[in-house]
Amino acid sequence: MFDIRQIAIFNALTPQEAREISPYFATERFTKKEGIFSEGDTSDWFYIVKRGKVKITKLSHEGKEIILEIISPLDFFGGIAVMRGFPYPANAIAMEDTEVLKISRKNLLSIMDRFPSLMYCLATNIGDRIKGSHETLKSIALEKVEARIASLLIKLCDKAGEKVPEGVAINMKLTKQDIAEMVGTTVETSIRTMSKLSKAGLVSSKAGRIIIKDLDRLKSLT
């Protein structure tokens, strides 16, 4: 049985408390590219990725999809809207076959009332999420593509990096399309920029994963 304490905001619960709230969570599966919720939908559910990967997106004025965040296993999404009671402010789409845990807004708020420490943990995490989204949109508006891609790779390195002999591998399979959508550029520009970084010895690719070979030099581009 899945232990809800694997999720950071719930890890302060005792084993007994975790068992008590586990029945409130339901499991749902989504196929690759399937929408989980759309911008403007009623925020009925709080989601946790159990397996797979979810992208949080918005459309630009030109209709281009911009990825604000990628949600990895054991991370949650939909929290801002659920806590505040307003419609989801972005779209959530499965990037691969994905399994999520979900809990209704009513039950989540009830649990928060019972365990006030969870409210603090969730609020802190949501604050970080909002800051990250603002930084992403600011970067897209103000920085050159090379700097935006460098900043993205550094961010992903912090979130899902694993030390390997060649440097630091990002434990997340990303296509050039994904990268383009996360920095607000075209696929062609994303390919050219990644090729330039590779030729400069800053990054490489192995088994579908991006490897940061020189993190300090990459940071100098931002």
C-alpha cells in the first residue's frame, strides 16, 4: 500500500495518522497527452503524481503553449487553486502514461483543519511554486533564449539531478519540444541552442537524459 508520507507535505504525520487519511485518496490513470484539468475548470481535486510526469501549461497570446512547471513523482499540483477556492489557473497534461492520487477539496481542507502543520507545509510549498512561475514568465519576457535554456537546465538539475561520472544527469526525459515550450521558443531554436551548448562542452545527452557536464560555465550564461 502506498505510504502517503512519501509526499513531502505529509511526511510529518505518524504512521497511524497516515493510515487514517489514506482512504480519502483515490487513484486515477491518464494516458500520454491526456488532459487532467484545463485552465478555468472548477478546482475540485488536489493531485499527487504517483507515477509518470505532468506538465503545467498556459497558452500565450499567440496561442503557443508555455510549460510553467513539470511535476515529477511524489510531487503535487493543483494546490493553489484548491486552497484558495478559485478555478485552476493553468492546464495540467500527462506527458507520459501517468498515475495520480487525488483528494477532494472538501476532504483536503478537513484534513488541514485536523493537522494544522500540513497547512503550513502546503502554504510554504505553494509560495515557492508561485515564485518559480513568476520567474519563468519573467525569463521568457526578458532574457535571450540561450540564457533561458541555461536557467531551465540549472533549475531541473536542482530538482532532479543525479551525479554521474560525466557530470550531473537530469532524471527526466525531455524532448527538444518540451524544452522549447518551457522557455517560450521554437523547436528549431531549442535544437540549435542545445547543439551549441553541446559543442561548447557544457551539456551532452545519454539514454534520453540530458547531462550537465560543466555546471559552473552553464551558470555563467544566466
